Amino acid sequence: MAEGLVFSKDDLDRDQRFLEFFPQWKALIAGEKDEVACLSNTCAALMQVFQFHWIGFYRVILNELVLGPFQGPVACNRIAFGKGVCGTAWLNNETLVVPDVEAFPGHIACSALSKSELVIPLRNSRNEVMAVLDIDSDRLNDFSAQDLMNLEFLCHELEKQVYH
């Protein structure tokens, strides 16, 4: 598995890629309880398969989100509670899909190339946010309802393995 994920065709649409991605990703992180190891390989696998502009996790440490494992250009190190898309998702304990980041009040521009964003909280067994998955696309309105469903499933699986 260290060589990467294998797909039957390069021209698969995103939904088909997710179908092939999940069993390989589950095998990649199977049995691993270390948060950083799971989050790191999840980022790398998502980037390899989906090639978004930026994919990463921000971990809740005390009263802020701190940059964790990621793939893509350099990113903001810390995000305050309630600030930007990530901080707002944490504050509200809910997933946010932003079709146009320029239209989001208080958006934190870590990269001028980011056009749309999706942020999903990961929670422990007490429903406390432990981290957020942040995915930025260099295309406007790039996240479908199916993408959201697939990525929320992925985060739910990570929650069960790492935070419960």
C-alpha cells in the first residue's frame, strides 16, 4: 500500500473514484490509532486521488485550530475559534461548504488560488470537535452533494478510529 492507491481507469468521475478509494484507504489506516499517522495518510491519499488545491486537517489545541497534516501549498498555522471557514465550522460544530470563498464573510485567504472550500468537523464520543478536515479547490463551486456525503463518511470513519 505504500506505493499508493491503484485505480482501474484514469477517467473515473469523482463518485466512482470514491467507490474505489474507500476500501484502499480503509486498508491503509486499518488498525492505526495514532491521530497524526491516520490524518497524514488520509491527506496524502485524498490528494493522490482527487488532486484538490489543498487538503489538510486543523487540530483543536486549547482555544484555536492548529495546522496538522496537510498536502498542498503552505498554509495558515493557527486559526482562532469562530474565524474564517474552519473556525466557523468549529464554532457551529457543523460542516460548511462554501461555493465561493470571496463571498464568505471573514474568509482567511491562505492561498489566493483557493476558490471554493469544504470544512468538516471531526468529533470525539462527547460530540466535541477535535479537528476539522479542510479542502480547498481552485475552482468555484467544486463540491457536490455527493462529495459532501462521501467526505462526511470518511470523517465519520476517522472519528471512530481515532477519537472514540
